[in-house]
Amino acid sequence: MHGRRGLDWRDLQYFLAVSRGGALSVAARELGVEHTTVARRIQSLEQTMDATLFERHPRGYRLTRQGEQLLAGVEAMEREAQEVAFGAGGGLSGTVRISALEGFGNFFLAPRIGALLEANPDLTVEMVTIQQIVSLSRRQADLAIGLTRPSGDRFHTEELTDYRLFIYASPDYLRRHGPVRRRGDLADHIFAGYVDELVFSPALDYLAEVGIDSRQVRIQNSSIQAQKAAVQAGLCLGVLPAFVAESTPGLVRVLPEEISLLRTYWLITRGDEAGSSRLGHLCRVLRNETRAAQALFLPSRNTAACEIRPD
Amino acid sequence: MHGRRGLDWRDLQYFLAVSRGGALSVAARELGVEHTTVARRIQSLEQTMDATLFERHPRGYRLTRQGEQLLAGVEAMEREAQEVAFGAGGGLSGTVRISALEGFGNFFLAPRIGALLEANPDLTVEMVTIQQIVSLSRRQADLAIGLTRPSGDRFHTEELTDYRLFIYASPDYLRRHGPVRRRGDLADHIFAGYVDELVFSPALDYLAEVGIDSRQVRIQNSSIQAQKAAVQAGLCLGVLPAFVAESTPGLVRVLPEEISLLRTYWLITRGDEAGSSRLGHLCRVLRNETRAAQALFLPSRNTAACEIRPD
DNA sequence: CACCCCATGTGCAAAAATGCACAGATATTT
DNA sequence: AAATATCTGTGCATTTTTGCACATGGGGTG
């Protein structure tokens, strides 16, 4: 401690400030200390680590290569520290981070967040909308909405809602390429779909399940929104969640009686936090909102002769 | 800083030691300071965070609920700090973390690591063998060996080797259940395979590609080693990489002329580090080792009428 | 060119942190 | 029961850290 043994984390805070400000004096103002203190902490850190972290210039400090490597790690620590600062301190006012797939996040949750925040002024909801569920175990998210049910008992999991997917096209596309009358016609069309290596779950492998040859997937994108846009622009067909495709008017279903996929969103929390008031409340809201929106997720389809479900 | 403003990360180090040791005196011995110092740092931290982190007992300190929450975050910081301590310090002696799938990691790389370490005494190779490739972008690994090629240009990717998979059975199983003579016979057997929700890449979805109904997958495990074990025990059939199944004698191929899958391992590094001496050297070793072991990865199969490759 | 501003770096005084000695409480051992 | 070991907590002396004043150097402006 204090330089006699091991790495002093406080020195890392000084390091971060200098890296950010680019000068001792800037960091000092930021931290509310004397610049001489900053210089000495940096020197102490360099001694402890036996590394030169900054080049000294008359107009400031510049990170060395070693310094840059260190910065990445210290920034990661900072992210943890920021969660820590909120997590243990306040109690009821704080941040809940939701990790959700883009479709659910952007098309369902985002329009409803405003009302939630209004009803709970001390609550901050941070939504991470990505293609892959972030790790609950690393505390990157407090609550995840995923497509698959995690194994083991570390998490509390419940079924949130089923949702349906259809093949969609724009009317313009169908006018130009002719109507699709039977499943066999699909081979004559191009599709939008996920980039292959980003299909991290079989539940997202819609096209293979419908029987679309991967060579037909000429428009590959990691974003469901972009896939929808391509379909809307009349470039191709696409398999889209109904609540996504039908959130704006214009797209028509292709062979809905014959081809329809069913998937499930799961609500996942860490087992030790499901009862906390913030998270518990948010879970209730999510349950209620999805229950109220069942017509969105599960629109009536006439008679699907082929409803494919992964298990 | 020092309690006048914001969270002092050094106090978190003290907190961690007390959480671990369960007493001021234990933490003090661990840190090489006086226990009174430890008490005062904890008190300072509690004041800064306005939280009671420990219950005081005559025989030690016990984490409160708030303290437990804080501990998770601080342990995450510690993990980053440990990487930091190695990353920027040494230079050429250091750790390279490889992330590889279990098959490649355990059956190919592990037996060869010893020789590598002997030839490079200052190099430590840490091998993370999991079911999913850990994140290079989060610096969780320096080098990944994966099944799919990442998109974008953030990483440097090269094809390491192809490898073949066959259906395997134990002779005992075939004696009890009769020989498999044609593809249609496969429907009468049970298989070992991956747990559904852990099939994170279509490249791992062997069974579906071979045409095995998911109801036949009666033995599901996230570990290829366990799947191999089940096949060896005569419980079922399984689709296994040849270099895995044939690393020990005993298993026989089923319909190898007719059914054979081909996959590829990719060598992935961060673009900005491929030239570093440690990593560059390790990449060369990996290339050489896999090239020398082509007979392992790509054993001759007689005449595969159906060789399935994902793209 | 002179002046001003802003940067880093040195040495000493002041403030903060830590070590040390001691006290009290509890649990375990003799 | 008494002795011993181990724990936490208080107050004062010592050590370490930080602030302050000053010096030097570089860049920009009038």
C-alpha cells in the first residue's frame, strides 16, 4: 500500500485524469488538487509498474504505448466503479440497465420507457440494445431479455412473451417481382437476413428454418431495423417479427397461412436481485406491458400449416 | 481525493481485503499495515458512500447487504486491475490469453502448450477453454480461435485449419443396437449433442445439418468432451470432430463415406497487436502446429457423397 | 521585442495518514 | 475459574502526502 507494496488503485485515478486531460494542470483542476500532487502520483505509479506511461512535453503529457495499454484496463475499472458508486450508495434512486435484443428494445420497449420514467422520477433506465445479450454475471446489465433460457440456477428466468414472425414484402416489391403464391416460389427471391457470424442463437436463424438458401441472403445486416428498411425499400423479402414489421404500415405478409415462426422472449435477472424494489418494479411493468400488447406480439394468422418452433 | 471528493479507489482495496479476511486484523496482515489504518479506511469509505458496509462484531466484520453489492463491483475492478498489472508492466515476459473452443483447446492445444512454454521460459500462456469465444474487444483474450470469421476490420483474422467431423459410435453400442447401414437408419438412434440454448453458432449445429431430429438428442451437454464420453460409454451416437474422437482409440465412424461435415478454425487477434513479439510468435507456433497436424484435422474419408459445409 | 499565459518541476511548510501503545470485550484453552 | 489469544477501538507521536511559493521553459499576441 501507498507505494510500498503493490499497485495503488488511487494512483490509477490520477492516471486516468491525466490521460483524459492531457496535462498535469488540467488533471489537477479536475481532481481539485495541486498539479505537483498529480505529477508525484504519476511518478509513483510509473515506479511501481516499472513502466513509462507518459512522454513529457512542455505543453502536456502524452500517453506512451504502455500508457495506452494501461488506459484500457483502467477505463474498464472506472466503468465498474461507476456502477459501484450508484449501486451501494443511494438505495432507491438509481440506474437499472436492461439488455435487450434490438427488436424488443427499439420497437417495443423504447416507446414505453418515457411513461415508465415519468411514473418513477427517481429511476433511471439504461437500455442496451445490441445483437447479443450482455453478461449478467459481469454486472453489465441488471436485467436481460433474451431469446433463450439460460441454463443453471444462477439466474431467475421467466417467460415474458411469445412473438410471431412472418415473411414480409413491400407492395412495390411484389408488383415488380410478381406475387408469391407457394413456398417453392421463395427460391426466386432475395432476402435480407443477419450476418452469418452474428447469428449467435439458433432462435435468430430464421431463414434457414424457413428453408431459404444462404445464397439468397444477399442483404446481410446485424440490425433488424436495417433489414426492415431493406424490405420496406422494396429491395428484397425478409423474415421479421410481426411487432417490428407492422409497427409502421405498408409491409404485407407473404404466405402467412403457410409460413409463420414462433419465438419467445425470456426475462432474466440475477437470482439475488429479483426482489429489489427497483428491479422488481421494472419486472412487473415489463410483464404488464407485454401482456397488454399480446395482439402486437401474436397477431392472428389465418391457418399456419407450418409453424416452426426451435424446440 | 482522499475522501474530500468522490470515491477513493484505494479505499476499495482495503474494503476488498476486509471482505476477504473477515476481520480488520486479518486484512491488516494481508496488506502489511496496521489494523487501525484498515478501520479508518473503511470508515472513510462508508462516509463517502453514505452506506454501512459492515456489521461490527467482537470477532470480526461481516458484510451488510450493501457491502455485498459493493463487493461484486470491486471484484470486477480487481480482475481488471490484475490484467493491468501484467499488461503494462513487463514487456516481453507476460501473459497471452488464448480463447479457444473446447475441442481445439483441450484436444489439440493443451498437449502442445508444455513444449511451447519450455521453448519460451518468459512466456505465460493462459488458455480459456469455453463454449463461446470471449471478447477480444474487452481485452478478455489476446487471441481467439473461433468457428466463424468476425465481420468488420477491428480484428485480424486468418484461416487456421479446416477440420472434419463424422458420426461416431462405440463398437459395443453397434453390437447392441445393430449396424447402421444407411442414412435412414439414423432415425432409430439417440444422439449426444449440444444443449440447445448453448449452440451459439450455426457452425456448432452439427446434428440439424446431418438431419437428426432434435427429439433424438437425448443426451445434451455443453461440453464436447462429455459428448465424446457418452459415445464412448456406448450410450448413443454423436457427431464429433475427428481429431477429438480419434485422439483415443476405440470409436468407429458411422457412414463416413456418406456423412462428413467440414468446419474451419479461424485465428483472430486484435488488429493492433498482431505484430507484437509475444503474440506474433504464438501465432506462428499455432500455424506451424496445425499445419503439421493436418492428418489429425482432416483425416482421409473414403468418398463422402454428402459433405456439408455451412457456407 | 516584450508581455502574458500556461505548462512542468523543485524545495519547504502544513496537513493528513499511519504506526504505536494501550484499553476493553469476547472466545478459547488450561 | 484463571490465563491466554484474538478481536475492535482510542489517542498521541511519527511519517508520508499534499499545498504553496517559486523557478524555468514554451507558445501566442500586441
